[in-house]
Amino acid sequence: MNLDQLAEALAEHGLSLRGGFDFGTDDDTPPGPSGRGARSIVLVGNAGGAFWPHFSRWRAALPADLADPLDSWCQDVIGAVAPTFSARAVFPSDRPFLPFQRWAMRAEGLRPSPLGVLIHPAFGLWHAYRGALLFDEAIPLDPVRASNHPCDACIGKPCLSACPAGAVKEERYDHDACRSHVRSASGPSCRTKGCLARQACPVGAAWRYGEEQQAFHMAAFVR
Ligand code: B12
């Protein structure tokens, strides 16, 4: 398994390798390509909006009312890369939900922000996971380096006061309050400009998604 070649195949679609790990004997391990418990996992995701032009071009050729287009694009693209590398692809939208955030905490040493989203020291809140590749064999991964949690050093914590619905609290993100506000008559700025608490985060501002992408994710979130 050549990780550089895998990274290149994903980069063609604006996607990147987001770390991985070998499963231990105590893990609840999903099946690998052989159907037996996988030996290792690599996460695939986006940092910033690099995949957005690729996805938008793919989508333009399809009916405008296609349900869950981003899920379908991820399945197409990552699903096509997987067999070349003797992997089985799984996705964040698969039911029952797979523990993508738990895997990501282990693969990249990240922790959650008050928004529920894991915060990355470089990309801030502007990243997500688009799939994972499961392997029958152990793969040569660099050991995970624990990174500093950016929220610990954040002075003023602007995310906590920026939410017009008061849904973002240090102790928990209230997704019901968030969704009711975004769906209400007073929610259009969150709907069109994206989550205001996420915008207020000073970490990784250079990786912020474009307005069209933010509006797309917000529409999917309130559907
Ligand atoms: C269901 C779900 C939601 C629900 C949460 C309701 C609930 N409490 O169950 C809702 C619809 C509210 C939601 C919202 C969002 N979500 Co969401 N969501 C998921 C999904 C599909 C399943 C979560 C789950 O149950 N996993 C199963 C358990 C077993 O996995 P786990 O890792 O052990 O579980 C962790 C999460 O459940 C987490 N958690 C619990 N409550 C909440 C609430 C929120 C908002 C989040 C983000 C996480 C979270 O805590 C667990 C332990 O760490 C995951 C994908 C996935 N398969 O995990 C994405 C996922 C967690 N969401 C994600 C994102 C980005 C969002 C949004 C920001 C979407 C957007 N607009 O872009 C919003 C947040 C709203 C905002 N402020 O903008 C990302 C997070 C990426 C990251 N950097 O951490 C994920 C991983 C999907 C992805 N493609 O990467 N989400």
C-alpha cells in the first residue's frame, strides 16, 4: 500500500488523507474488504473548500433535485479509489452511523469545539470527513502526534457569543435550538452566510468555506 499514491488519487478530487490507525484487539472493528474485521483505517476528508469545484462540476451534469448529492459524490469518488488500493470504503452517511468523530480523534489527535465539530490546529472548523478506507492489512502510518487544542488557548471565545440562538455553549451545542432558529423567519443570515459561531472562530480563517458551500451545508443541515 503506497500512501503517497493514495494521497495523489484523492487530491485529484480535492480530497486529502486525514490520518489513520491500526485497530486494536479490543476495538469494535468494521469489516475490511475480505469481510473479516479490518486491520487498519485511513480517514479521507476535506481541508477547506478544495473539493468544492470538483463536486460542483460533477453536480452540474446531474438533475438539480438529486437527493443528497454530496453523499453520492463521495460514494462515487472514494468508492472508485478504494478497490485500486485493496480497501473497502465507508461513509459518514452510512446507517447505522459509524463513529467518524471518534475515529478522527484517534487518527488526528483532535478534540471537539463548543460547536460539536472537532477543531483542527491549522484548518480550524473548516474541515470534515468524507469517507474512510478499511484495510485487511496493517499500513505504514506515522504515529499520531497529540496537538494543542486551540480552544484551550482562545481568549474571549467569540463562538460562544456569536450564535443568535444562544445554541453554542461551552458545555454543549444545542442542535435543536440551532435548527429551530435557522428554520425561523429570523434565521436567514445563518442560512445564507453559514453558521455565525463557526465564522467567529479565529482559528484557520484562511480555510473558511466559500459562501455558496456554506449555504449548501446549512441547507442540508436544516432539511
Ligand atoms: C447526526 C449528525 C449530526 C446531527 C447531530 C445530532 C445528534 N446529537 O445526534 C446534526 C444534524 C445536529 C448535525 C449537525 C452538524 N454536523 Co453533523 N453529523 C452527524 C453524523 C451523520 C452522525 C453522528 C453520530 O451519531 N455518529 C455515530 C457515533 C457513534 O459516532 P461518534 O464519533 O462516536 O459520535 C460523536 C458525535 O455523535 C458527536 N456529537 C454528538 N452530538 C453532536 C452534535 C454535533 C453538531 C456534532 C458535529 C457532533 C456531535 O459526539 C460523539 C462523540 O464524539 C456525523 C457523521 C458520523 N457518521 O459520525 C456528522 C458529523 C459529526 N457532523 C459534522 C458536521 C460538520 C456538522 C455540521 C457543522 C454541518 C454543517 N452545517 O456543515 C452541523 C453542526 C451545526 C452547525 N453549528 O453548523 C461532521 C463533523 C466534522 C468535524 N470536523 O468534526 C461529521 C463527522 C460529518 C462529516 N462529514 O465530517 N450533525
